[in-house]
Amino acid sequence: MHWLFGDQLGPHFLRPGEAGPGRDTPLLMIEARSVFRRRRFHRAKAHLVLSAMRHRAAELGDRVTYVRADTYRQGIARSVGDRPLTVHHPTSYAAARLVRSLGQVSVGPARGFLVPRPDFEAWAAGQGGRRLRQEDFYRWVRREQGLLLDGDTPAGGRWNLDHDNRQPPPREHSTLPVPPPYRPREDEIDDEVRHDLDRWERDGDVSFVGRDAPRVFPADRAEARAALKRFLTHRLPTFGPYEDAVLAADPVMSHSLLSSSLNLGLLDPAECVEGAEAQWRAGRAPLNSVEGFVRQIAGWREYVWQLYWHFGEEYRRSNVLDHTAPLPGWWNELDADADAVQARCLRTVLAQVRDTGWTHHIPRLMILGSYALQRGWDPAAMTDWFHRCFVDGYDWVMIPNVIGMSQYADAGRMTTKPYTSGGAYVHRMSDLCGPCRYRPGDRTGEQACPYTAGYWTFLDRHRERLGHNHRTAQPVRQLQRLHDLDEVRGQEQARGDAPP
Ligand SMILES: Cc1cc2nc3c(=O)[nH]c(=O)nc-3n(C[C@H](O)[C@H](O)[C@H](O)COP(=O)(O)OP(=O)(O)OC[C@H]3O[C@@H](n4cnc5c(N)ncnc54)[C@H](O)[C@@H]3O)c2cc1C
């Protein structure tokens, strides 16, 4: 029998291969209620995961034994006993440990990623002890996979087209003039999931954060394929230029919304990057957009997955900045009125998360993550919050993104400097600041922007460490010229945990 975890739902998990199932091997899926009891997940995430698992079970029909149990262990005991099982490598340390501890499971290589783990380790070993760099890794993946290459050289002559991307939003529009993304239609499986979640909540068994709403992310292969097709055809051409920009009235802009489908295993990353390249080769999308999208998947997604294993399980406890403050209730609960926040950027983004369990990478990094970093919130608590509240959040993807990328808790193993900024960056890259009650240029007084003031107090708290980093030494030197630093410190201390 072959066991499919809830993030192994696409056909590439059933292709024959090492420790994979044969054509007719019976399959096992386990819906473990304890997973939902351990954390207060966003309602939309719980819905999506259960809906996707049940859709897959319906597709597989008699071939699958679908067990609803309290824990995985009970599910196995009830349905398999001590008969042997195969599984593809799970995506978290905890699940890998569980699988090993059962003693009856042969574990095959992971699927759903472009690069096998031993190949990554060989690449990392070949870096001669230097810091691993995402850019180097990405170029190596392009070569290995033959992606966007003309012979031996990068298509168009350059590996990196970031310079053509990263533009501020178009000032004349409040939404990008592109066709809307694919939206699925709920069916009777969704009705059943909604009914079950309501019942569990009523019984006091589990509780959720965030709002329930019609499902907006794909739950089966057909929906995920339709979402990919729509993105590649209609939205990829404008992906690049505005990938780092934020518009208050257009949370999605030209982003693909494919992360949850990739992470559930409904889509194979290879079909996404190959599909994007084909659009460029056919002259239907410009190279900067296609390269930008390929970089996100073959570069970032792949890199994050590999680093999760490469850095080891202890990495999650990294906390070099010694940030220990708990997340305040208004943030942690999500439901507790995001509208009480007056800083327009944070209010807008928290409301997006509350309502959909998703926001794109810049709000995650430069609005949510940056706010927490500036205030010294516990990176492990932030990781847990992101994991619970985002439809695409899984241990492997959250740990490097939050601990490393967003909270700089690993002293720069993943990024060369902390990602945080004052309000000026948010103002330049979005239309969020205009009507805000705070002013990005003010660091003190009634209208002091919490990001601008927070940025200086963050640098001030860590001036010793950041003064020695060549990428942050300059702003640390600027601290000396801030005549009102004492006032900024006092003001931010007084702000404390209150919603800004
Ligand atoms: C603090 C923080 C937390 C994040 N947490 C998650 C998470 O839990 N799950 C998740 O899938 N992504 C996470 N990301 C990465 C990124 O924000 C999301 O993948 C992206 O916003 C999803 O929307 P999209 O599918 O429209 O992405 P697009 O902008 O359309 O990008 C295309 C694809 O690239 C991949 N990708 C791009 N960047 C990353 C990255 N850093 N890590 C992994 N995949 C990436 C995703 O699969 C995404 O679907 C996080 C980023 C930050 C800064």
C-alpha cells in the first residue's frame, strides 16, 4: 500500500519510480483531526486542505482507503495494521520522524520539486565553504534543467532581469488593467467540508482564525490546471514589472496565486516554468516577466525547500537578535478587529489575510514581517502565525522565509541584511500611504509613521551588529545624525503593543 500525504495530491506523486506505487498499488490517505487541534488555522486554509484531500480521494475512487482518524498513528493502526507501506518523503521534520518511527514504511525520494536533495547537497559542497547565494543556485538550476537557455547562455543574454522588474505601481491606476485570475466554483465536497468545520467548531473541538468565504484557491488538478493556464495566457505578460508593487484595491495584481496549488502538490513546478518559457518562445510574453516568474519558482521556491533540510532542524530556533516579545492579541487573533489598526498599509494587508489567507510577497516581507522585526517579536511565534494564517503555509516553506528572510533570526545565513524599511519604501512601492493618517517622512509627532520610527529604533537597538554589516553600516552611521533619536525611542516605547 502507498500512503499519500495531504500535500502529495497530483499525478506526479503516482508516477512509477523509486519507492513509488505501481500502477494498481492500493493507496492510503489519512485525514488526522489532531492536525487542526494543534494550531488555530485560518478557516480558509483548513477548508482548502480538506477540500483538496477529499477531491483527490473522490478522483481515486476505490483505489484509495480514506481514513478519518484522530491521529496519523491511529489511522495507520486502523487501516493498515503492521503491513508494509511506501511513501514519498514527507515535507516536514515532524512528518519524516513519524514515518520513520512507524517502522513499516519505506520512504522514497521527495517529489514536487525540481532538484533532488543529493544534487543540491553536492552543489552546496562545491561552493567551497562560501555563503550560499540564491542567485548562484538559481543559475545552476537553470543550467541543470535547461531552462530559458540559448545553448549555454541565458536566453536574451542576461541571467537576471530584476532591473526591468521591481517598478513602482502605475500611478494612474488603482488596479492593474489585467484580466482577473481564475476562480473556482465550490461543489458538494466544499459543502461537506464547510459543514464539518462548522460542526467541529460548535463542538469546541477546534477553532479557527480568519473569515469563512467562498473558496478562491484550486482544490483539484483540473482547477489548478485551469488556474495555471489562465495565468500563463492572460497575466504572465505583466507579472514582471509590478511584482514588487502593492495596490490597496488590487491585492493580487499580476501574481499567479499558484503557491497553494504547488504546495498541495496539485501542480508540478516543472509544468509551471516550462509553460512560462513556452509563452516567451511563442512571443506571447516578454522575457522580463517570464524570467521573473521562473526565478520565483526555480530560484526561490526551490532554494527555500533545499535550505529547510540543509540548515537542519535546529534552524527553527535561531534567534540571534534575541527577539522575545509575544505577538499582541490584535495581531495574533486576526479576527480581533484588523480595522482597529490605523496605519493604512498594515490595516489593508491584515484585512487581506483575515479575509483570504493570502497576500503577495511584498506585504508579507515589507509590511507584516518588517513590523514584527522592528518591534522585536519572537521569530518562532511569527513563524507559527504565518503558518496558521496563510493558505500556502507549510513548515518547509515558512521556516526559511520567516526565520531567515523576514526576521533575520539566523544572522544572515539566508539574506545579507535584514529586510525592513521606513515608510518611504512603502510609499514608493505602493499607493497605500496617500490617505493614511501617518506620514512616511515623519518620525516623531502625531503623524509619525510607525514604520519610519520603527526602522530607526530597530537600527538603534542593534547598532552594534548592524554597524559591522557592510549593507547596513551606512544607515547605522546616519543614526548619529538623528537629533531626535531620544524622542523617537520614547515615542515607540509608549506605542508599545497597541495597534498603530
Ligand atoms: C515572510 C514570508 C512568508 C512566506 N511564506 C510562504 C509560504 O508559507 N508558502 C509559500 O508558498 N510561499 C511563501 N512565501 C513566498 C511568497 O510570498 C509566496 O509564495 C507568494 O506570495 C504566493 O503567491 P503567488 O502564488 O501569487 O506567487 P507569485 O508571485 O506568482 O510567485 C510564483 C511562485 O513562486 C513561488 N515562490 C516565490 N517566492 C517564494 C519563496 N520565497 N518561497 C517559496 N516559494 C516562493 C511560489 O510557489 C509562487 O506561487 C513567503 C514569503 C515571505 C516573505
